[in-house]
Amino acid sequence: MTVVAPVEPVPVIAPTEPQTLGLRPVLRDASALLLGIACLMAGNGLSSTLLGTRAGIEGFRPGITGIVLAGFYAGFVIGSLVAPSTIARVGHIRVFAGLASLGSASILIHVIDPAPATWFLLRVISGMCISALYVVTETWLNGVATNRTRGTLFAIYMTVVSASLLGGQVLFTVTDPAGFTAFVVASVLLSMAVVPVSLANFSAPVLPDPERMSVREVVAAAPLAPFGAALSGFGASAILGAGVIYAAQAGMDRAATGALIGAALLGGAVLQIPLGRWSDRIDRRLVIAAASVAACGAAVAVAVVGPSHRLTVIALTLVAGGTTFPLYSLCNAHLNDWLEDSKAVAAGARMVLINGVGSIGGPIVGAFAVGQIGPGALFVVMAAAYGSIAVFALARVLIRGQAPEEDRGEFSPIAVGMGPTVSVYDGEIDDLFPPVDGTFEVDGRHVAYRVQGAEEADVVVLLGSPPGRDDPWVDVLPAIAWDGLRAVTLWDIDRPGEPVQTDDVLALLRELELPWASYVAAGSSRSLARTLAAEHPDRTDAIALVRLAAGEQDSTAEHEAIASYPVLLVDTADWDDPEHLADDIAETLRRR
């Protein structure tokens, strides 16, 4: 006897009032990830400063300490390269839980075996773990964000990162680096990051494989961009890594050391947006040159003043850090000005690699300079890097004019105190998810369709149209794809203007080899969506009915059907705003 498993019904959610959409529910969903990244950044900020100080207590020479600290950046580069494929293979939650546990354990092992070779290996492991955890968090945040909330959400994310790193410096000032407690606190923070992330109830988006682009092509497109990315990484890692060695050699106490590193981070958080907005109005290379000159001047001033004037040194580090961290973002924006949108993600991946490689050299060169010459030599090395960027930027201004105004994009900041891990893409969605058109036959009729979005994403089929709109969904397709869904619309070629039928939708699923889909219906096709849910529940994930005008009321029959079938309502009168309509659809389907 053949046993047929019963079809599990779609969850019945039939609100009669518009749902609360927008930033508030997005923040509610993202709160677990933001809390997790806050724990990670606080633990990472504490451990980085702690290990630089503890290495001196254990008797490591400055040069050896620099090599040990550089291991973190080497691991960071490796992690950013291997993380995407690992996430695709085993999933976001498993990667996050496994690597957070590994990173937590690696911090404690530093105390067990305080040897340079062991510490270097542990720092490589820590860098790999932290880098991969950033990738998980950032891609996941991109999944919960929508078109209208993505910018605000990532601005909040960067604020959380910066505040948590500063919090790590505060923790350093109240813990004893010579004891065991500080290591336990840092380890616990990384372990605690797993708890909120494990409770997250939404899935990450399916991102496409980016177009390949070599470092040589990046250099050919905009030589200043990779040059500045490498040296900005060098300068940032020098102040965060060798800055602790500088403080130790200068005789600074824990409070002064935490304030020195915290000042660099705070300056980067405060000045990044103003510099970025300035670069949107004038030639970016001039802003890069100006920021580099300011950083160079501040670094030279620190070397001249000397560590005995601690408050002055900290204030100047605020300026140096405030101009150092935005340099990578400025260089990346400059590169995008000279690229086609389709190459932005591939170029961003190369810039991540270049920035990471440059970061490896900062702690090594800076620490050796401190050990061989004295504390002030660190800032002389940093000044040389900033000065090189300024000279090269001005030279490029003389060699080539700025990018055409119509090709210039907007500045996109990154969180300070960490290398970039995920390339932020803000070009045309058609370059990432090109629309695919096709036709099929049903009972002798020809039906056309268009698909847009990642192939592995959940599918939403868009049905019907409002009065007077022949092709209403075409502009909404890319917006839905940007929200992490795979959107499909279809229409009858032989009977223009006539609604499609149930057999047409089922034939579409067969054509695209889809087991089921969600259906979003407008106008007269709302009855079609209800029929699909009632007669073909095995082919239906969810349905959403779009009201076409403010105040539109359902008929008695429709109201009864809504109460009987698994239906999700999207109430919107803003049909002419495809991004907002797509956001309403995506958020409602997520909350079913």
C-alpha cells in the first residue's frame, strides 16, 4: 500500500489591518545580529590591545611583538577569501557558532603558552575567525534590510561597531593585562556573540558570484585606488597594532593606552562621513590628498612633541585616526567612479585583498621602528605612508582629469577599526541579477514571462495588474530581487490585457522547474491567487493580496475567502514607487 504524506498547510495569517512595515521591524529582526557583532567587536578590541601590552610583559622584543600582531591581519585576509564558500557549504549559523567558539578558545590559549610562535599562529586563527564572522554578519544584515532601510541599517551597524571597539578600550583600562581576567573577559564576549545570532529567525540572502577582476585591471582603472588602499591599511594597522607598543615604550599606563587607541577609532568614526560627503562634491583625489596631508602633519607633530605630552599626543592621534580610516572608503569610491557598475563587486573584492596585504606590514614595520629608534619612530613611519598617498594623489590629478559627473557614485563608508570584508554594491541591480525572458505554450496559447533574482532564492510570482497598467510589475522585479527574492511575472501574448489562468501559473512552475512559489496578486488576479492556495496547496508557499488604492475595501466574498485561506495582506496605495512596494511585499512574506 502506498502511503501519501499529507500536505502541510501554509500558515494562516490574515490580518485585516495594514502591517507595520519600515525601519522598526527591520531593526527588531536585526537586533540579534547587532548584539552579536557588538560582543565580537568589544572582545576583539579588548584582545588586540591586551595582547600588545601582554607581549611586553612576557618579554617579547618590539619587533617580535609586531610580527605576532601582524598575524591577525594575515588571518583576516585568508578568512575574507574563504568565508563566502564556507558559508555557502555549511550555512551562516554553523559558521558563526563554530568560528566564534574557535576564536574564543584561541584567546585563552595565549595564556597557556606565551611563546611568540604560538601567539603568531593564534593571531592568524583569530584573524580568520573574526573576518569570517564579519562576513556572516554583514551578509545576514543585508538579508534583513530592504531597499528603503538598507542605508540606515548599515549606518547603525557602523555605529555599533565603532562604539563596541571603544568599549573594548574601556574594558582594557579596568582589567589587569598581567593577569588572567582580561583574557577571560575577551573570550566570554566572543562566546556570548553566538547566543543572539543563534536565535535569529530570518535567512541570509543568496548573493551571486561576482565577475572576476584582477589586481592588474584595478591598477589600470584607477592607480590611486589600490595604492591608497594598501597604504591606508598599513597606517590603520600600525596605529592599532604598533600603537600599543608605542604606549608601552613611552611608559603610558592602561588608561592612557586605551585613550590613545580609542582616540584613533573615535576620530575615524567622526570624520568619515564629512570627508565622504565632501568628496561627492569635488574631485575625490583632492580630498584623498587633503586627508593624507592632515594625517601626515598630525603624525609628524606626535613625533616632534614626544610621548611626555600625553594629552597632546592623544589629541593629535584623534586627527591622524580621523583621517586614516576614511582613506580606504575614499579610494574605493574613487575606483568605482572609473568602473562599470557590473565590475564594482569584483573590484571591491580585489580592494579588500590589497587593503589586507597592506595591513600586514603596519605592525611589523612600526614595531621594528619603535624597537630600533624609539617610540616617535612609529609616527614617522606612518607620516611617510600618508605623505606618499598625498604625493601620488596630486600627481594623478595632474596626469588625468576627474571622472565624468554622470559616472560618479556616492561615497560609501565602512566601519572603523576593521578591514572591509564584504564589498558593498550600490550599482544597477540588472548588472548583478540580469532579467531573463522566455515563453511557453499552454493549450495552444503563448505565455511570456520574465525572471529576476538569484536562482537559489525563494520565488514570488507576481500576478495581475491595476487598471490602466499593461505591464505593472516590470519595474518592481529588480526591487524585489534586491530584497533577496526571485521575482517572476507572466502575461498572455495571444490575449493582451487578459488575466492569466491557473494552468498558466502551473505551467510556469514546470517551465522553471519550481516545486512551489509565493504568489502576489493585484486586481482581478486576487481570485486566482486564492484558487492556487485552495486547490494547489502543495505548490503554494504563501499568497499576498495587493490593494491598489487607499481605502479600497474587499467584497464580502473576498473577505470570507481571506478568512478561510492562508492569505497575507499587503496594503499599499503607492504603486508608482516600486522600491517601497517591493519592500512591503518582501517584509510581509518574511513575517508570515
